[in-house]
Amino acid sequence: MKGISKFFNGIKAISNVNLNIRKGTVHALMGENGAGKSTTMKILSGIYKPTEGTILMEGKEVFPHTPKAALDYGIAMIHQELSPIFEMTVAENIFLGREPLYPKVHLVNYPKMYKDTKKMFENLDLSINPKKKMKELSVSEIQMVEIVKAVSYDSKVIIMDEPTSSLADKEVEQLFSIINRLKKDGKGIIYISHKMDEIFRIADDITVFRDGEYISTNLAKDLDQETLIKQMVGRELTDVFPERSPSIKEEMALSVEGISAPGYFENVSFQVKKGEILGLTGLMGAGRTEVAKAIFGMIPIESGSIKLKGEPIKIKEPKDAIKHGIAFVTEDRKEEGLVLPMSVKQNITLTSLKDVSSGPMMKRKNENEVADDMIKRLKIKTYHRNQLVETLSGGNQQKIVLAKWLLTNPQILILDEPTRGIDIGAKTEIYKLMDHLTQEGYSIIMISSEMPEVLGMSDRIIVLSEGKVMGTLSSIDATQEKILSLATANKMEV
């Protein structure tokens, strides 16, 4: 890609970007959210047309101006948000729109489709039944099917956007094994991830973008983490986690006493003080998100009680939780936190429409002022309050979800994986915001799978395993080893 630029309504998204992918290598594309990675990849995969610049494949200029054209040129993209057709089989998903047909009668040749799919899986050492419906697969298996689909187009370049964001460690190893096979076959892999340890493990080359511009390309072996971060953010990033301010009060903000939801968790108890960040952690399937959803009224509680400032409260649905001053920033911001085709302003004011309307009519001036105030307060990078949320980076989308809930004036803020899929610079901004909110008297329950985040931001840590509380650790006593020991306690006893 040479001199690629893209403008939206006269606003620069990327300017004079260059990218060179070598055959048989993994090329990591790094940069903060909003650096231009996604825009560049959408141009390469035919979703956007470039305003300026040229794309060459094996020395010849190509014009991938539609996704189909990109696939015909041998460019395939595996998106972070997987979108399979769940009611169809694995093989039907892979061959969608190009099914093998019987000659003359033009009916789908299912035996050939299943046979070809099975052979492709065997070539990558995968054992997924081609006749299974997609809805029967795990997230990691769906991810593998998407990779096979990309390979099936005889792709020369495969773009992987945050491919491990929903994978457990064992599944990550399987993905890396497949990537190594693809490298041996001469494929060029463009790998986008915010996980530094992955990048230095899998990448051959690393290109850095910043603020929509090309910064540098280096061999991975010639870089270290500190240098890479400095190139990404344009400054030294000495402390990822801010030093926690002394904000905890003795006043108990929330008490959860022996709550149970059969099939999800049982007899869960904990307390959160005013101004405290309580970390909720454990392995996948431990029940962390389910506990949060129960407190917010999304999962019915069969027994136990919830108290706010010592007073029992009844929460049967989310509007009850909101009324009592509880807000929930969900793990999946795109599915559950935002209305993507709507504007920044509309998303921010979504939970507080009564405050920016008069009867059935919106008070536009008031709505604009509220949105602009939150954009400024949370430092949301957007060229206008009317910009569509779907065009923003992950970090800025997350800030919009936070802004929306802060307008409800909550006492308790539940943050489920608050920095998933956002870069290190945006993570630091979110952490500073969390610290500032606790100084203002908010209490935060933070659910996280990232151990450095749990240790770096929590005042106390509750560890769950298989729906049960296994222990509580103070920030002073907590270590990665102690957390893992508690998280696996149930499994070790079995």
C-alpha cells in the first residue's frame, strides 16, 4: 500500500500511509485506537475506497474497491466481530455464495462441499464436523471456521483483527499453530492486536501508525516493548496504572449477601465501600459476568439479598437497578452498550432522555450541551457530536458507553472488561478516569480477565471459581500466583 489517504466529509482519517507485507510472514499493525489501523484494513479489504494512493499485489496495481474484488485478488479479512449464519452448517458458511453445484441441474453438491471442508480442516490440523450448525460451536471454533473460510479463497493476504480477544490460552496456542502453518504456505498475515506479549511472540515485522499517519516499520526482533509503546503514543508511558488516590470511605456502598442464581452461581457475598474499586476475577466460566448481570437485574436471583447503603433493595429488571443508582458497562460494547448507526450525541444521552426532552420533543440545545460536556470531560476523540459511533475507535466507543451511564448519576458503576480491545494509551486514560471517579465518590466493581489490570487497579480482589467465591485479597497482599491458586481451587479439588 503506497501513499494511502482517506477523508470522510473532508476530515482526515488516514494520510499518506504505507504498508509492505512480505510473503510467509506475520506483519503486526500497531497503534492506539484511532491511529488508522481499521480504516487502512477496510481499504485493503474493499469496504472503503481510498481517496488517494495505490495498492499493489506482487508488483501489479490492484483495485479492491469491493469486498468481493478484494477476495478475488486474494485478500481476506477476519473481523473482530464474528458474524456467522448460526442456523447453517459449518460447510455452508464456508462456501456461502460459491457452493459447488451438480452440472446441468444446478443443485448444491453437498457431499463434495462436506468433503472439501473436511479436507481443509485436516490441512490445518482441525477437527470440526463440517455438518455441525454454527450455533453448536464455541467462540474459538467459530474463529477457526472464519480462518478456514479465508484460506478457502486461496488468499495471499489474510487480515486478522484482534483474533484472540475471545480465546482462552489453550485456544490461542492452537491459533498460533495455524498461523505458523499459513506462514509456511507463503501467506502474508496482517495481525492486529493490543496484546504486547502476543505481538513479540508471533510477529516478524511491526508497523506503527499514529494519528492516522505512518510512523515506522521494524523487524520485531529489533524492538522492545518500551520502544514500541513510545512509537505508538508519541511519548514515554512510564506508568500504565495511575497511583490510586486515597478515596475509600468507611461507608458501605453496596452489600451482596448470599445471592444465588441456579446454573450460574451460588451463595455469593461481598461488600463495596464508597470510593473503592473492587476487582472481580477468575477463569473463564467462573461466573463473574453472571454475578454482575444479576445485580443489574438481567439474571433473576433465587435467594439472597442486595443492600444499598445498608438498606435492602429489590432488583427485578435493569430499570430497577438504574433507579437505585447502579450502572453496568457491559463486556460487549457493540452488541449491548451502543447503537452503532446512531451519533455520538444520541448514544451519550440515551439513558437520560427525560433530562434533554420536554414531553415528546427533544430540547436540541440542551442535548447538544450535555453531549459536548461529556465529550470534553471524558476526552472523546470525535470531529463532531453528530459523528456516527460506528466510525469511532474502540477506546472512544468505550468512553461513550461510560459517558452514557455517568449521566444517570450512579453510585455503583459495574465495569465488565473495561479495556478489552483498546490500546495501551486509551487503557491508561480509562484507568485515570476510574481513579478520578472514585475520588468523586463513585464505587466501582471491575470485572477483568487481565491480571495486570486486576492487580494494578483493584483496592480489593474477589476471586470466583465455578460460581463460588473462593477468597478475598487486599491490593497489598494480592499476587498473580495467589489469584490463580484461588481461581483454580475448585478444579484442583476435583
